[in-house]
Amino acid sequence: MDKVRKVLVHLSKESSVPQCARFVQSITGHFTGCQDDHVKVSCSLENNRFLLFGHENGKEGTEVSLKRASFCPFKFLSNSEAATLPLDVVSRGVDVGVAVLLQSINQKVLLTRRAANLRIAPNVWVPPGGHVELDERLLDAGLRELREETGLKLDPEDVSSQLLGLWESVYPAMLSRGLPQRHHIVPYMLLHTSLTHLQLQAALCPEPAEVSGCVWVDADMVKAIVSAVDGEGDSVALPANLPKTVRVSEVCPEGRLSESVLPLSILCNRAPVEGEDVERVSTGTKFALELWLKTLESQK
């Protein structure tokens, strides 16, 4: 038996034995069996395998929402297109990432802008996150990525955590931008802290190679951000009660932070169907932020 080298997604439906997911298959489509982009599944991380079960299995695990973009490439990828994918891409399987929404005690969450020199999704706003390494729990992976990208050193006992949802992430995100090269399932975790965003901000020391900016957003800003649904073409009108700009910490090449402002409209940009990408909040992040808003409502 080959030694496990990375954490991959495994699928089980209707009580079948979990099988390693194929790179070219839609994970969401595996469970919906149609063009639906949202489904409830159960998940668990066991023996370096991220297991997804259809909710009808009755398996023990956390039931959670799994979603893909309406324009997810694996909804539309033809057999002939799939046949042209390089072997080193097809043999990758479906990787597992993790992203963390860090919530301050005064109900703000941290977003980071990916560095401009990154090959995948430069200048896109996302929560801190990255790959799950072997023998890591999701929480440990999230805290490690948070520390590596932002310098915030939190231990598991410093936070309370909950799994918000799972996002099927594909790069490039649309077939109009090229054939798929990366395929992930990304668990979004919400981490509650007892610190204010200003206390957390004072401890920020981002890694310039990965992060070019940091911003704290509140619920009202998030409502405007998620209203800009990717894949739709109508313009977004910002509510009159919101400020036109938001305070941002720019990350200098040497790691120093400088205060700046960013038009809120940039965070409300939609993913363009063609041409160069724009500075915006990623589609998966919008999904996670919608779920975060629901947690705030449930607390009320």
C-alpha cells in the first residue's frame, strides 16, 4: 500500500465504501445528481482522509452545507476537454484546504488580500487559510495558517470553533479562463475570540509574500459584499448608510503595516466572466460570510 502523502477527499454515497474522489468529478454534483449547486453532507477527518457522506448514510459526523459556484468548471467540463488534461493534473485527486473566519468579541471578521505576485488568485480578498497537512486536525491547520499568514498566535484553548460550511474550489474558477488545474474542498471554520479587533490588529504581523492587506469587516459591510453575487450581471447599489471607504492595513515588502483606505465598492466587485480578474472578495468567501451572518442572526 502506498504511503499517504497528503490529505485527499474521499466520497461515500448510499452506504458505499469511501472512494478517493477523482480530480475531474464534481464533488457537489456527486451528491446532488443534478445541476443543483448546494447539498447537505456529513464530513469527518479520519486517518488523513477527508470523508464526505451523503446525509442519507446515517454515518456519524458533522452535517454541513456543501456548495459550488454556479459557474463551477466541473459542471460544464466535457469528456473531450477532460481527456486533454495533463496526467500530473488528473492524478492529483481533490485536495483539502481550510480557511478561518476569525471573529472578534465586537463581531468583526478578518479578511486578507492575497499578494499581487501569487500565481493563483492574486489581489483577491479571502480569510487566512491553506492546505491541511498530514495528521493535523482542521482547527490546528487553521490556526497554523492563521499564524503563518498574519502572525496571530492563537492556541486551541484561546478560541471556540465551529465548522460553517464546505466550498468546492476550482482554479481557474471558470472554463472561460482555462481548464482546471487545482481542485479543493475547503472547510470554512469560524473562530470566536475574546479579543476586540483592535487588540488583534495590534498583534498583526502579516507575511508579505502571501498577504498584501488586511481589513476588518462588520455585518453591515458583509451584507453589501455578499449581495454582489458572482455570476450575475446587475450592478450593486451600496446602502446609503454605509461608508464609501473602509480602513485597510497595507503590508509593505518588509512586513511593516501602513494605514490606508479602500473604496467599499472594490470589496463588492463581482468575478468577471472574461478578461483579467479584479480585486474582489472570492466567491467561496462570500459563501462563508453568508453563513457567518446566519450565525449572528441565530445568536439574536
